[in-house]
Amino acid sequence: MRIGIVLLFCIISLSGYAQEGHRWERLLGQVMTAEDMADEGWQQNYEMLCELEQNPININRTTREELEALPFLSAQHVEAIMEYLHRYGSMKSMAELMMIKELGAQERQLLQCFVYAGDEPKVAMHAKHELTASAQIPMYERKGDGEGYLGDKYRHWLRYQMTIGDKMKLGLVASKDAGEPFFKDRNKYGYDYYSPYLELKKLGRLETLVLGNYRVSMGMGLVMNNSFAQGKIAMLQSLGRQTNTLRAHSSRTLGYLQGAGATLRLAKSMRLTAFASYTPMDATLNKDGDAQTIVTTGYHRTQTEMDKKYNLRALKTGGQLRYDANGLHLGLNALYVNLDRRLTPNKTQIYNMYKPEGTDFFNASIDYGYTRHHLALNGETATDGNGHIATINTVSYAMNNGLSLMALQRFYSYQYTSLDAQSYSDGGHVQNESGVYVGMQWQPSPRWQLAAYADYAYHPWAVYRKEGPTHQMDYLVQCAHNAGNWRLTARYRLKVDDNAHRTRLIAEYATENFSTRTQLDAGYLATGESELGAMISESLAYTHRWLRLNVGAGYFHTDSYDSRVYLYESGPLYTYAMQQFYGEGIRYWLMLRANAGRNLMLTAKMGVTNYFDRDTISSSYQEIDRSSKTDVDIQLRWKI
């Protein structure tokens, strides 16, 4: 077996010529850590970027809000692009991005994946239709497939969308997970999940109108942010910029709003956003009928999981009044939430003592900022209905020599509560944390890039698995070198409190039709009994006219789950494929994508995980009575 692994790596290293399906996927890995990208929220972030790639923005007709939807642009980048367009008029080609000195090589490359330059819309003002059908077929049986699960073992989903230029987007997403019933039980209308949506834009003073399922982000997320989430390296890329978005929800992830929302331009520099939502949610109930916890997995495979479906309904209404002119912006944000059952968490564990409780929740904030040339200041200060405070503030400075510096301060009271807040934090919650983050990016030449940050976090109240006040120091340094078609990247990260060391080495080679990537991930945990974990992987892609091939393999060996490793691999369209592994084994996959004429695209992928250290995989209903598992993904997309 071990000889076979070596031979497989040799074959991969010597075969084929290709390029990535999404050009931005390779670049995205430079601005995210593995832990950030493994977060469930990145599924909808990934799908949003896929959709932006399918429907690029005309940079000559763009708005500030559309550019702010791109997570890799800082406030200085957005300001510089808008100033260039105002001063020099429409761009004739994307080569003009070279004239905007604030944009580095990485930002230009990423930007060209999602925008184009043209005097007229790239697509005529007639309806475009896209229908995508995907299925995942497991070539094995889980324990729950025989007893326990209410449905079959197949996972499949549909996505239909109609667009008319940049004016309208209408669509429906329907999906079921493996084990969920289909056209039976409580899913008598077929799929377990449906997401209808309609988005209208640029209708005079009515800038955006959304109906159905949608997402909202206001300020820096202390009141509401169920849209894009950023990690610590991505925070450096955007230099702490705020996002204010109202957009349709076209993803299979939860956390959406359901109802209507609109953004109205009251004056040249004044906008009003308002929304109302009545959304069903999963919840675990106490014996008295109160809701103990809000469940966000979205799984309804067993009777126990099905009994939690839509036990709770939430009325959410709020909005933002925003002033934006001459580099200055001010925003007033508010959100009111009413639950039809009382939320009563189990507080026998001390870390649950200040979890949200009750039926009514109110949050309000002021967000503020100023951007001028190289300097950007951003911040938000919020309060909940009981007067508890949360605040976050950033300052960044981008110099002409390629050096960017930023600092971020946050204070989230351990008593501050919000059901919809999502912002920068070390612990993953806008609660029970204060800290300071400092970071820098430096591009001394087009060939060299350096990024580093240091983050200090203090949790005054107990957190999960830790009692009493805790501290955490997190350091990272990353260096990248470009040499022709080659890109070499080295990254080291240290989390002091956990005494966890992680490193990543990447060597990439890319031409117009070919790319290959060799990656080594390693981790060392020095607390208690020291643990090691490592994975070496190789992937390549090849494109020839109507055919694209992706193939890859990786060998992993870790001492336990705590020293696990992560691997991102290419997947079908709108499918985010971040894997995590522990123990010892090998992962390999093959994906083919073929275009049948202009309208039809077929994608097929086979992925195999073979463990050397166990006879069964997983546990409970997910248990597989063998040491390897194979999944087949099939996707068909029709587009006119």
C-alpha cells in the first residue's frame, strides 16, 4: 500500500496539463487559514463568489456597494477605484487597473475574476436561465441507512436562476441531505429545504428590493451580519473594511431571513435600508415547551432531528440609515427580534450563564468611518436591550511602497446578547471578549509578498472546556514568492494558550492550460502529551478545449483529532469541498468537467478516503463498517 502511494504521487506529478476551474480558488487560499475556510459559514461565502464569477460586474457601471461586496478589497481600494472612474471616466480594458497604484498584483488578479470593463452590459438585457442539478452517491452503507434514518442515502439538490442583466435575479434552491426523507414524512412536498428569492436592483431611487429569502449585513456586524464572514488573514486583505449588503439568498446554508427588504436612496449621500422577516427555525425544546437551543445544522435525518424542525419562529425587523460622502460615512442600525417561544438555555454549565434568554431582543448601533487617500478609520458601537455594550474599531494605513498596516480593537461585554451578530473575534462570538489585533502586509516587489499579524484576546467569563478568565495569543507570518509561472508560499502560525504550532508550505506552477500544486501541512500540539499531525498533498488540473480534468491525492498521519489537518479540493459548481482528516490514511480524487456545446456542462467527481488505522469509519448512525469510503458526485448544468 505504501509503495502504491508513492507511485500515485509520481504519476500525478508527471501527468497532464491544466488550470483551475475557478481562477480565484488558488488565490483565495492565500488570504484564508485552513481553520477559517473549514467554518460552515464559508459554504455560502463560496457560493456567493461562484455566482459573482458567473455574473461579473461591469466596473464602468458599478457602485460602491457592489465593490464592497468583494471581500478582498479594502476601503482604500474601493475609494481608489471610484476616484479613478470619476476622474478618468470608463476603463477601456482591465489593463487600466495597473494605473491604480493602491491595487497590488494580488488584488488585480482577484478583481479580474469578478469584474470586466465595457461601455455596455456584457450581457444583453434579455433573460438568462441557469438550471443546475447535483447528486452525491455514497458507494457504501452507513449504519443509519439500515435503521434510524428516515430517508435514502443520497444527497441531491436543484438550483434554478433567471437573470436580466444587473437588474433582476429570480431563483429557487431545493436540497436534501443524505438520510432525509423525500416526498414523505414531514417532507411531503419533496425536498427538505427550499429557498425562493427575487432581487431587483437599480430601479431609480429604489436601489435594491429583495423578496423571499435574503441576507443582510450592517456596519461591522455587531447588530446583524448573516452575510460574508472574514478570517484573520482576510481581515488584513480588506484592512478591516465594513460591509453593508442586502442581497438574495441563493445558497443551501441556513441563517437567512425570509420576507422582504429594500434599500432606498433618499438623497445623493443618504440611503435607507429596511427589512422584515418571519422565519421558521429548528430548536430543541424543554419539557415545558420553551426552546432550549436553536439548532443550525439543518439535518432532519432521524425522528429526533425531524422533531426539532421548525419548532421556533422568529419575527425580525430592522434597518439602517446611512450617510456616505467625501470619504465619511455614518450609519444608524437597529434590529428587533421576537420569538414565538421563550428561549431558555440550560445554564447548569457556567459558560452558558449569559447566553441569550427570553422572547424579545433589541439591538442598536452607530457605525462610522472615514477614508481618505491612504488612511481608513472604521468602527461600530452597539448596545442590546439591557444596555450592555459591544464595540469594534479599526485603523489602517496603506503606503505607496506596498506596505499596509492595520490595528483592530474590540470589546464585547460578556453580558452583551444578539442573535444575529457576527464580527471579528477569536472565540467565534460577539460576546465575552476583548482584544487587540495588529497586522501588516508588505509587497516590496511584484515577486515578494509578506503578511503577518498578532492577536491578543481576553475572555473574562468562562468559555467552553475552560473555566475562569482565559487569554489567547495568536501569531502568524506568511511569505510568498512569485517567479514566472511559479509561486512559493510558506506560513507559520502559533496559538500560545493552546501551545499549537501549524505550518504550511505550498509550491504552485501554473500556465494557461496547466496548474499543479504541492502542499505540506504540519501541526504540533505541545500541551499535555505532545501530538503531531501532517499531510502532504498533490493536485493538478488540465484544460483542453471543452474538457477539464482535476486530480489529486494526499497522505495524512495525525496522533488524534486535536492534531487534525485540512485539505481543500476542487468540487462541482457551487459545492464547497473542504475536508478534514485525522488518524492515518490517504485521500485521492478525480474530477472531469465537459462542456457539451454552449449550453450544457457535465461534471463528475469520485473521491476516496482510505484509512490505515481503523476498521470502521465514524460512529453512531454515521458508522461505516469498512476502512475506506468512496463518494461520487454528478452535476448537470444547463444555461441559456
